[in-house]
Amino acid sequence: MASHVIDAAGLNLTFQTGDGPVHALKDVDLGIDRGEFVSFIGPSGCGKTTFLRCIAGLETPTDGSLTVNGVTPDEARRARAYGYVFQAAGLYPWRTIARNVSLPLEIMGFSKAEQAERVERVLALVELEGFGRKFPWQLSGGMQQRASIARALSFDADLLLMDEPFGALDEIVRDRLNEQLLRLWAQTEKTICFVTHSIPEAVYLSTKIVVMSPRPGRITDVIDSPLPKERPLDIRDSAEFIAIAHRVREGLRAGHGDDV
Amino acid sequence: MKSLGPVLTVVAALLALWYAAAVVMNAQWTYDQAERAGTEVTLSELLADTMTQRRPKLPAPHQVLSELKKTVIDTKVTSKRSLVYQASITLGATLTGFLTGTLLGIALAVAVVRSRVMELSVTPWAIISQTIPIVALAPMIVVLSSRIGIEGRLIPKTVIAAYLSYFPVFVSMVKGLRSPDAMQLDLLRTYGAAPGQVFRKLRLPASLPYFFAAMKISMAASLVGVIVAELPTGAVQGLGSRLLIGSQNGQPLMIWAALVVASALGAGLILMVGLLERLLGRMMGVRA
């Protein structure tokens, strides 16, 4: 299965806590192909963020195998295989937007000229041209998050890992950013792993929806979306969209068992 | 200028309080003099006399002012009687002590943040160092440094000032360097940043607000340290020595003038740190 960008087989992760072991991931099997847009959805504690962090090499699974681009997540991390977008924009308040975006480039040792060229390109990609000289506090929350996406894109990793990037934003802004993200995905042909707890967001964005449930964190359903790649916002009123959303909801409910 | 009214009110209230206290505290001497001379004092005589005694218990503000005028403006700055000259001696030691202490505080903080062993071994001693009263330690340092053949007073004064001023910087810098949260550190990990890069690009800039807050405290501590170092052991120069000579010779005006100059010096130094902070803040995009 070397064709998968991400390949997880029998993945387990147990955290040792003061209250005993917590089974954050149990027997996770998943293959993600190049160019896919995969959403992970589930209630808190279902392991969706943990799985993303495993892919990023920020957590180490206790059992099972996980490869990114055919190598271990740690090697992939050191090869700068992915850009990671956190829930908070996490821009440095003491750097301008342009200097924030060039932070990874500085660390990776790009030349000054190359840094400037790339910053300009990715800021255009997230529609923040002309904002490079502003400081983060001068931008709205949505713009800050776009700047943080630009930062993750700046070094041209083929894989984009996004951990509830729009979770803290209001719905109107979120709709706009979702549209922009789809456009950006079509332009750059990246593989995107996207953690969310919003059903419409997951269905609207994804080619593949991974439904997860907690205690222990596991995958309960994997839905390949039949929606076309071209998606106007009003696709959310179509029968197909509603059918997929319904299936996600069913999956979430089944996973919850008698918990709720 | 809306704030001018309240500010002036407070100043006026303080001055009134000062004058009232001067009358109360100096009255006894006036009464004693009158008794010895076998005369009565009227209230107006009492008020006039308590404002103009040559060796009052508490000099009135205008007396301090005229002493300041005499020793700051009317005396040549090269003269030992000039408070400007004495203040410059204190200022020099304060700055060298402050610089030494700040650098030491930063170095210790960096070491502690980088290494668990250093944290366990240095932190307790740093805290213990501040529990020793400086008035007990200062004479020892002065005497010891002359025993081992160090000429002049600058080095022992610097040592004492640094001893007091490193601590606020140390404590704040440890906190500041540790202020970035887990997400910020994770982000740099995803870039494969080396520890040195994490330090330079994240920890150091994140610690700057803490650093400036600490510098203001340690500047004041440094000044206090120098003055304490000038007090004992027959120091012949600096504001501290003026305080000592004033109290030995029973010249309260001299003491008060030196005190005013010392506090003005402290305020000026802290103001300078604040200006530096503003300047750097503007470069680093702090919202105005």
C-alpha cells in the first residue's frame, strides 16, 4: 500500500494518567490517498486530534504501524512533510504578518529573497495581499487564521494537517473560510487532514469523512463523499448533501452508544 | 490635561502634611529655647521658628529646596560639596551594578530554563541569597574587597548592587522564558526547529515584557544597594556618604537634600528603562 500518503494499521495509543490508562486510540486502520480531503469528526475525547498529532509525529503510538509518505511520522516531520494548523492562529504578536509567515522559512534556512517571494505567494493564496506589514492584533480572527494557514503553506509541504482551524470563529466567517479552503485545495492539490466537530463543515469540505467515537477512541464509519469536487455553498441544500450529513449523524449516534 | 487637577491636589496635600508635621516635630525645640530664655512664644512666632531652625528634626520643604539649590546649583560640580558630583559617583556604581546584575540574572535564568539540574541546584541558592539582609552583607563585602587589595570603592559597590539586582531579573526571566504555551512549542517542533532556534525565535522575544518589568525593579534595587554600600565603613564619596556625614554631624538638611537627589536619580533611571521599553515595544508591534 505504498501509494497511500498516510497509512495506519492496527494503531493503538494509551496515555498513562493519574486516573489509570486512557485508551485514546484503539485499532485504527486507515489509508489516505494523495490529494484527498479527509475530515475527522466526532465528540471530544474520540481521538481525532490525537490521531492528527500521531501523523505529525507529536505523539507516539504505543502499538501498530503508521507511515507518512512511506516513512515514520518522525522522519516525515524532520523531512518537513506537512504543515500544521492549530485551533488558535498562534501568530507571534511581536512579528508582522509577513514575518510570521516567514518563520518556518527562517528556521528551515531559506534565503532572504526566497523568503520574500514565498511569503508574497502564500499571502495571495489566502487572500491577504497587502497585509504583510500589519501586526496580528490589527487583523480579525478569521484573517489571523488565514495567516496561520499561509504560514503552514509557505514551505510547500504536500500534506496539510488542520486541527479544528475554524472552531473558534463564528459561522459566517467559517462559511467564507470553508469556501476559500476548498479553492485553495483545488489550486494546490495538497492532501488535507481536517479535524472538526461540525457536521456541515465536514460534509461540505471532504472527499472522505472519518467518523470517530470515544472511550476508546476508534473509527466507526468511513464515508467516501459522492459530492462533486466543485462545490458552491448552496450544495448544502441538495438531497445528496443531506443524505451524507444524515449518515454522519447516525454514525456519531451509534458510536455514542448509551453514553448520551 | 484632565489629570493635572488631581495630581496637583495630591502634591498640595502632601506638602501641607509635611509642613504640619514640621511644626509639630520642631515645636519642642522652640519651646525649650523660649523656656531657657524665660520668654513666651506666640503662635505666629512658633510657626516662624519651626520653619527656620538650623537643625530641625524635620526640615520644612522650602528649607530642603534651598539646601538643594545651594548644593546642586550654586556649588561647582567638581566640588565634593556638590550633590551633582556625589550623585554621579552613585550613578556610576548603580549602572555598573545594574548591568552586572542583569547579565547575571539572564545567564542564570537561561541556564535554569535549559537544564533541570541547574534548576534544582541554582534556584534554592538564589532565594537564600535574598534572605540575607544587605546591611549585614555590605560591610563584609567592602572590607573583604579592600583586604584582597582591590583599590577604590567601585568594585565592592558594584558587587553589592549586582547582588540585589540580579534576583528580580532572574525570577522574571525564568517565568518569561517559560511563558510560551505547549501549542507554540509544538508548532516549532513541526518545523523541526533546533533548541537554539526555539530559544531565539520564541522564548527570548516572549520573555521581553517580563524582562522590562524586572529591569525597573532591579534598577531601584541596584541604587539602594549602592547607597547602602556607601553608608558604612567610612565611604567618602557618593550620596550614601552624604547621608552618613549628615547624620553624624547632625545636619538634617544635608540628609534630606541627599535623599531627594537619590530618589530623583532612581525615578530618572526607571524612566529611562520605561522609555527603552516603549521604543522596543513600538518596533515589536505592541498596540499603542
